[in-house]
Amino acid sequence: MSNIYKVGDVLDVKVEKIVPRGFGLAFAEKLTVFVPLTAPGDELRVRITELKKRTAFAEIIEVNKPGAERVEPLCVYFGACGGCNFQQMSYEAQLRAKLDIVNDCLQRIGKIDLYPDIAIIPSPREYEYRSRARWQLDSAGRKFGYFRRDSHEVIDVEGCPVLAPPLEHTLRNIRATMEWANFPRDSEVVSACGDGGSVSIRSSIGVEPAVEITYSADGEVYGFSAEAFFQANQSLIPSLVECATVGATGETALDLYSGVGLFTLPLARTFAEVVSVEGDPIAIEFAKTNLRNTGMSNVRVLRSGVGRFLAENTPKADFVLVDPPRSGTERGVIAEIAAMGPENISYVSCEPSILSRDLRSLVDQGYRIDAITALDLFPQTHHVETVVRLSKT
């Protein structure tokens, strides 16, 4: 193939659909081409940036003819900033693309052909939804914002349309009051969270802990801060909790990668006993406080890596909820869950490729997929949250 195509070659292609990682899929003669920042139906002139056998990655030189679902991006930094990669598509097209991505992963990676139709729950807010952010600070260049796409170069950002208004205000306030002399190193990270009321902020050179803030949904109150993970699209948290826990009841539930207790609290109201396992010490302290505030005493909160906990214990549970980080479960976790033999499993995932791999293992161990729901927690990006309910056959 090297004598036919080379890096730097210019091609005219048409985008057929959007595939995992948000790339547009196109074809040239004997070549599959992946192009970022595209929309279905786009007719493009592109330049090859990476080539491997019959697969190429390319960048857009020109949109010869926009697809019917291409729209003008709202953000002035779109294309340069590494945060959003779907603003070029209408919101309806984004939702269809995310369903395609989940289906592609289930079939291509999981080799799963028979499963229920996937429902998708849109975000109530397409913009101004994000209640969590990590801002990069380049003191040498006096830049404050996000990383440039596919690099660690900081882009100076004055505003971000996906941020919830309190965080947008915080971003602008930090920029306006920045004292560059207080940041002696070349780069820093500032984390912030909040979508109403107080905003919690943490910087890597901060000497004071981030303040605690709270979020309430369906009668539950969760305390957390910028130092502990909490979902970034708070408008969809009630739907997420319902999809993951509705109808779950019994003697014992196991909540793995439980964080500050997002699922632990509602599970404690329908199970006689809940065991909550989380490795992050800050999240564990918030979870304990959140549980104490409910007055419930039927929950054990354990600080442990999930892999180590399952390897060192032989827990029994009627229901297991697993909500790993984007990097996925540790080696052996899915096998240990299957060996435990719970009647029902709820798998919450923000990475469809790893989800599909693990579902394949659970299906092979005798579990049936009963329902799949996608939730658009991340509008304007290719990321999608997926909840899968399984039962033992």
C-alpha cells in the first residue's frame, strides 16, 4: 500500500457514518479513512496524517459539500480545543451517532448480535450542562484553558459554551483575577465543579481543601467536592440512577466503584444490606457522611480497590452494580462477579468498547442482556453513558 498512498496525500472522500472515538468513516480505493470533526454525508477534501496498511487517518482541508446534518459550531475554539468533537452535527445527529457507536462496539468488539433495542435519553441541555471541569494553566505562556486537540499545548480560553453558568462565571473570574506569580511551575491543573449555589475549586498547588458542595435528587442529598468524582451532567442524574437501580430489590446488593454513594443510597432503601466498595479515600469519606445523613445503618462502606476486594473476599449478593472509570474494570473483576453468581447485574459504563468486552464475558458465563439504555451525559462530544441490565439465565 505504501506505493499507492503516503502521508500527506490529498483525497476526496464522503463520510458514510460516525464510528467509535467520533471519527467519520470514509473510503478511498482500497483504503479506509477516518476523519475527525465530520458529519454523515460530508463530502470532503482531506489530507492523510497517519497511514497503516489499508487504514488512514486524515484531517479536513475543505468541506466540498456539507452533509445534511452538519451545522455551524457554536464555540469559537472548536476544532482547536480538544474538548468537544461533535459540535459540527445537529443534536439529533449526535444522538444517532452515539447509538451507532454503542451498536458498533457491541457487535464488532463484543461479538454480541442478539440484544434489546437501545433506548437513548437526550440531555435536557445541549449546552451549558457541564458541572465539572479541568482547566489547564500554562504560566510560562500565560494561558488558561484546555489542551489543544491531540496535544498537551494549552489553548487560552475566554469562555466555554458547554459549561454550566456557575462554572462559566468561575472560569471568567479566575482569568480576570489571575496572579501569574503564584504559579511558578510551567503547568498546573485547576479542577472545579458546581451547577448552582457554591462552586468547589481545587488546584494542584492549593493548600486548602476544596469546599464541599451538595446535589439533591429524588430525595437523596449527596455531598462532594472538586477532589472527588461526581457526574458532570447533573440534569440527567435522576434518569441515570433510575436506569441503573429501578426494580432492584432483595437481601444483599454490592455497589462496586461506588464513589460518593450515588447508587448506594437508593439501593440501601430497597435492599436489607448494601456493601459499597471504593478505592478513593476522599470519595469514601463523602460516602460515609452522605449515608450518616440519611440515618440508614444497613450499608458497609469499604475502602479497597475492587479487584483486590473481590480477590480477597467471597461476597454473596443478589444484585451487583458496577460503575468503573473510563479505563474500565481491573483484570479479573468481571470473572469474579460472574463466579459470584448474582441473579441480576447492572453495568454502568462511559466507554462502550470496554463495556462490550465485559458484556461478552458475562454472556459467556450465563447472563442475558435484558435492557440497554444510553444516556447523553456528554453533549457535543462522542462520549456516551450506557446502562445495561443483565439477569442470570
